[in-house]
Amino acid sequence: MPAVVLTAEAEEQAERLPKVIHARILKLVERLANWPDVSGAKALGGDLAGWYRLRTGDYRLRFRVKGGKIIVDKIGHRRDFYED
């Protein structure tokens, strides 16, 4: 079972979300502990190859698997989620 780690930026982004959305994002983070048996994870392409995303409604969570860790680095609304 891999360890799920949120970057400082991802934690800050999660804290700024509405409480209902924040709770849904926390459930996604808990589900990531069951990697690779996580339904709904989509591999990203292009410049984001090697990254995955999970969604809940209009909100997204981006992560990558590195060694025995799952690193969540971005959480946000879909309208500006894929812009970097």
C-alpha cells in the first residue's frame, strides 16, 4: 500500500476549497491509498505524461506515482486545472 503525500501547494489549494468540496477531495486522497485499484484515475498526456488525475464533479486532483509514494501536487477547478 503506497503512501499518499500532498505537496504544500496542494494542501493550500485544498484548504481554500468550499467545505463540501474539501471533504470530497479528502475522500479521493483516501482512495489513492489503494493504488493501483483506484477507479476513475485517468492518465494524462502531452506535457503531463506520467501524471494522473481523479475528478469529483468539476474539481480535479493531479498526482503521480513515484517509487512507493503517490504525490498529489495540484487540486482545483477544471476551468484552470490544466493550465500551468
